Amino acid sequence: VSAFASAEAPLELRVLTYNTWGLPAPLSKHRKERMPAICRGLRRAAEARDGWDVVLLQEVWMKEDQRLLSGCGYEHAASADLETIDSGLM
């Protein structure tokens, strides 16, 4: 018997990875409308408790979008930005 064997059911981790297409205009159309819509969807899933345990967001380049998406119903939010460059990853 392995030291890692368990009679319990395996844990399930629900992960969403989503590209927000958050480049500044004119490279990305309708970003100002899209980011609040993404936030509303994340908030609904978090409040219903049937959403994701972890949400990974790509192309969140704008600081205002990072601030908005940091408050969309999940307990913790982090950005992978470095001191000298924005990563666009949350």
C-alpha cells in the first residue's frame, strides 16, 4: 500500500483559464464593455458557489482592468507583474 493511498475520494479542483483580450484600443475592440461583463460572470459563479476554485486570466494589461477583475467575488487576487514589466497575467 502506497503512503499516498487513501480511501477517500480524490479532491476535485475546478480551474478556469481565460484570455480576456485586454489589449488597449485599437488593438482590442470593446475592452471597456468586456471587462465588466467578465467580472459579472465571475461574480455570479463565485456567489453561486458552482464556479471555479481558481481563475487564471491572460491579457489583463491595463491597471484599471486589473483593479476591476481583482474584486469580482473571489477571496484572493494576484497579478504576476514584475517590477519592470507588466505580465498581463492574473
